[in-house]
Amino acid sequence: MSKSKLGLTAILASGLLVYSMASITDARSSIINPLNTRSALFAAAKASPSSKPAAIQVRWQAKADGGGFSAGKQPVSNGVIYYSANNILYAKHISTGKLLWSYRNAADPQIVTNNSVFVFANSDHLLKISATTGKLIWKVKVARLPMEVGGQARLINGKVIFANERGGIIAYNPVSGKKLWENPNIPMYAGSIYGEYKGVLVVSSTVDNIRSQFYGLDPATGKKLWRTEGIYNLISANAENFVLQKRSVEQYKTVTAPVQGHLLTLVQLDPATGKITGEENYQPLDDVRRTGSFYTFIQNPYIYAASEDADQSEISLTRFTRGQGDSAASKSYDGFGSWVAGPVEGMAFFQQGTKLTGVNLADDRIVTFNSPSSKVVKVEKKDHYVFASYEDGKFSVMDAESGASLGQFNTGLSYTYFGNVTIDNGTALIRFESKLFAVSLPK
């Protein structure tokens, strides 16, 4: 298995245990945004695959701590990005890279508003810092013991909700830093804070790195209202219900005999009560131990499932009609190659060898991208741009409509998996594990 395949599989597998709702809303847009006209620049950029792509302008770059690259949304506000490097928090203008201020002994931002930045410091404190001046507004000690990787904070309905793998959940007043309530009995190992649904604060964590547990808490007191456990992965959430996927591969991985089941099983969780309802099964399998769907995306009226067979090296994408279960007619995208990304903004992406292809899901129109002759590591679509990183260290920006290369640069990195791209006034922010790049986009 290639290095890029191993990296992709590791990231997807970790997502089964720690699922960020920010990544759902930021990386999985279901709105297609085709451009009806192409500028002369895009037309000129449609060169043959043998042509050397133009160099894209890197406005500035900086070293960055690894903790922030996998976050759902980059900490950006009012044309400024906030990030940490060597335990120093920086505020820089996105377009120029000009330093506005820095703050020592602070990690990557947890919350960014128009006026404030909330960060962890010294592995046990939560700080509120002025977004404009970098001056400390308040700090509170949130952890009795040094925090592990799982420390997190979210701003939800006028409260800062803090969760810690070693210390449960605490709510603070974001203006004063005063503690509002604490529930130390909610285990948050490899946990997530989702938000308030039907008047209930919903969070989750893992029981044993296999089984998940979901909790409903009273937002006013932190008191536990319900708990639901199972081998589940959160797929989507809205005001009415959560859609969870049963993970059969983990459930039967110690079983030696074949186990009949389904490629995809979905259930619904009512956030008001925690009750599981409405099981949906798609595509019967003779042995669920060998095939698993590890990426599922709902775009009504369809469900898209990316899966891998133990005997195959490629990842398949299959579409089902939601609500029809085993009777649903399925559509396979195997003919386009091995799945690498999507659906995102109406497209899915595939690779055959080093050839990158995008498929418009509304009409199956194919776009072939002029990309480097190297295996792709990650692909992301934002607006009318497609961003891709490769095993050889290259990073490309391409036109989603025509496939034309708009430019590329060499990251100088051996591991090129990147976090969600942010576009701000013609500048794209690309966050890798150890570096942050700000690049100019064609107008």
C-alpha cells in the first residue's frame, strides 16, 4: 500500500473515533457552484499534460504546530489568521503575512470571534485574548492535571464548553471567565462536542477505541439526561435527529467465520431522548468482515459510501437512494478509478495511476485535471478551485470546471496531507502538519 493510501486511511480511521462537527459543515458542502463562463486566464492555462504548470505565488509561509492542521475550520477573522508555532500564538494579516502581535505560551486557537481568541496555555489554562491587541483579558485553570491531546473548547449558545479527557466537561461565561457548571463524570476520551439540539447539549466519546457513547446533557446545569452506547460513527446532525452508521468491521473483526450483513447500516438518534430509531440497511454482503464503508455522506435524496475490500487496493464509491434500504438501486463509480475525495460541492474525485478525474454528480460530466505525475494525497474543492497535494511534495491549484492547472508550488514536505483550505480575498490558506502557506489565487 502506498504512503498516500496509508496516510488517507489513517486519517479516515481516526475520524471514526473523533468526529468534528466543524469538519462536517466546512468540508462537506452539498451546494454545487458551477461557473458558466471562464476567463481568458483559465482558457490559457488549459495546457497539455506534458506542459510545465505555472508557478503559483506563495505570498508567505510559516512554521506551525501540528495540532491545528486537522481542525475543521481555520481560525480566521477580519482578514487575520491566528496560529501557533513553538508554543507561541501569532496573529498575522492573511494577505501580507504581517505580524500584528504574538503571545507566548499559547497553543492553537480553540475559538475565534470578531473580538477575542480563546486558547489553551501551559496544558491546564484557558485564556481569552483580545483579537486586535493580543492582550490577555482573562485566564482560568480548567484542568487539574496537564491536558492530553483531547482538550477542546467550543462556543455554544453563549457558553464556552470545555471538555478534557481527564476531567469531564465544564461551562464558562465567555465574558467573565466565571465557571457556570461542571460535570466531571462525563468521560471524554477521544471525544467530541457537537452542540445543542432540541434543548440538549450532545457530546460523545469512545468506550474502548471501538464502541462509542453519546451523552445528552442539560445545557443549564451539565446534568446527564441520557447515555447511548454502540459501535457507531456520526454521519450528520440537524435539529431533528442524528444519523449514525453502524461499524460492522470493528464489531466482527475477532470473528473467524464469515458474517452476513450489509455494506451500510444507518440508524437515527433522537437528541432529546437518546433513543435509537429507524434502522436502514443497504447492499447485502456475504461477509462484512472483509468490506467496510469508512466514509459516508448524505446528500438527499442520496447516500454516498466509500468502501474498501480486503482483497483490493482501490477504494470504491457507491450511491444509494435514501430510505429505500435493500430495494434501493445502487450506482457504482468504479469505472472512474479509485475514490480519493467527495462528494463535495457537487463533485467526487478519483485517480487511475496518476490521472486525477472529477465527476459532476448531477450529470456524470467528467473533468480531467492537469496535475503532476505523482500519486495524490488529498483533494479538496472550494468554490471553483480544486486543491490537491501529491506524494512528491507538489501542491496544485486547478480550475474545477475545465481541469486546467492554475499553478503549483513545491511544499518541500515529505508528508503533504493538509487541513481544510480557507479562501480570504483571493488568498488561499493551506495548513499542513508543520507548515502554513498563503498563496495567491487567480482572479
